[in-house]
Amino acid sequence: MLKGFRRRPEFISYYVVRRPVAPIPDTQYATRNTQYAMTKTAFLFPGQGSQKPGMGADLYEQFASARARFEEANELLGFSLSEIMFSDVEDATQQLKKTEITQPALYVHSLAAMAVLGEKGLAPSMAAGHSLGEYSALAACGALSFADGLRAVRRRGELMAKAGVVRPGAMTAVLGLDADVLEQICADASEEGDVAVPANYNAPGQIVISGDRGAVERASEAAKEAGARRAIPLPVSGAFHSPLMEYALGGLQETLDGLEITPPSCPVYLNVTAQPTTDPTKIRQRLLDQLTSPVRWAQSLEQMKADGAASFVEVGSGNVLSGLAKRTLGRGVETAQAGTTENIEAIL
């Protein structure tokens, strides 16, 4: 079992125990967290790109708590999301690649895995989620109900897909350049109505840029000229985490305004600030800001380590975030995955 797991003796039948937590400003939490003992486990929740056919099927078969999550999701959505997720038929595989399907699928898989961890009495000391995964982290820590989180990510996916049609764009992963160099390259490549911006600070030397196709292509060429090892165009349906997502802001704000957000059971590190908070007002605003702002993932990992995280568990599909943790914090950092029956059993 990974060191640093926090067991909840008060766990009864549901994977999150809601309890009142006084909101603490981000800056105060950052200060207080440095006093934590170095035995904390952080839970990480994956975002778009981690999906794959068959995800979650073994959890559905092996654990009633996970099966309940999938069945609740199917009922709430009005179609069988689990059938799409579990199938390896080509049509289902193509559906799983659609943003409006991908986002609910990853969310439900993470929360199904979290249900299993919860019934074993395991809970995080702190949490973070990559882009869409931020909603999973918040639901896992009790800030959102499962149903509200699912409705939010479904609507978010629909809005982002539509924004990609209204103003098409591109995203490219740039490898081997420092952040400040790439930020300047993006600024130089941007013109009025034709922009490129950093979208995901995934790890040192691994940054995704996003924006209008012309500006992204100019920035990619300039990055290679500046010494980038590679510039890899990504197969996405829109320019996520850039000003091109502005179309989606109004609809997402309406959705977020209708959610009940309560203080999470542990600090959640937000993509926009890379700082922890338990304040529902901050959470609601940052979920909106996230649409057009970069995901500061590497900075979040660094802050979590500074605040006492000794190990990191990726809850949901794949191992992308585990790899980013090792790239950011060093190969010796302790990581584990919790998305299949096999790897959940390995950490118990």
C-alpha cells in the first residue's frame, strides 16, 4: 500500500463523507500546507486524451459500487454511456473520441474508481484534476454531487465542441523549450484576431499551445527554429484553453450558477492558479476561467509536493498524469494508478 493514504474510519456506505469545512483563502492555504507532515497522498484525475475503449468495464463487473455509478450515469444522461465506453466496436470507439462523449466518460470512470477506493476507506489528503479532471476531483472530494458534476461536464463538452465549430482552431504539443521562451514565441506569432497561447503547462519542456490555426503554425515553426525537439499537432476538435473558447463561456456560466458547490473534504489545486482552495466561490469562478486559461499542471504538482504530497495516485483512465508527475518532480516520485481492478488491488 502506498504510504500517505488517509483512511476514513467514519466511512459507511458512500465514497465521500461530506462534512463542513471552513473556506480558507488560497494564499492562507498555501502557507498552512507547508506545515503538513510529509506523508500525504494526492489524488490526480485525468482529462481528455486519457480515454480508451473498454475503460471501466472491469470495475463495472467486479464492484457493485462502481456499477452503481455507471448505471446512474446512464439514467441521468438518457443513453448508455457505459455501452460506448466498454465496446471495442469501431462506431463506439469513434463516439468515444467526441468531446461531448469523452468528457462524461472520463468523469464517470474516475468517480466509479473513486467509489471503490472509498468503500475501502481510502481518501486523498489533496487533489487536482487536469482540465475536465478538475470536475472529477471536486466531485470525488464532495464539492459537487455526482449528478451535478455529470451534468456540468456533459454541458461543458457540448459547449466546447460547438465553440470548435464556431471558431475552429488547433493545438500543438511543443517539446524541449522553456516556458518563458515559448510564451514569447506565442506572443510574437499572434496578430489581431489570430492568436496562439500556451494552453497546458504539462511538465518542464512539455507545453501545449492553442489558438487560431495560422498563429499556432507560425508559433510551431518558430519554436522549432528556437530549438524545440518536436512540435506535434494534436487531433482535437477545438482550441481548448484559449480565447477561441469564449463562445462557451455564457452557457457554462449558466450551468455553473445552477450548481450547488460546497467546501471539498480536502484542498483541491485549481488549474488556473495552481493553488489549493476549499472556497466554493473561488471554485465556481475558476471553473469558468479555466475554459480560456492555461492548465498550470506542472506548477500544481510542484505546489502539491511543496505542501507535503509524498505520493500521487491517478484515479481513472490511463497513466498520463503519473508520467507527468515523474517528469516534473523526478523519476523517484511515488506514483500509482487506480483505474482498473488490478491496479486498485495493488495499492490496497
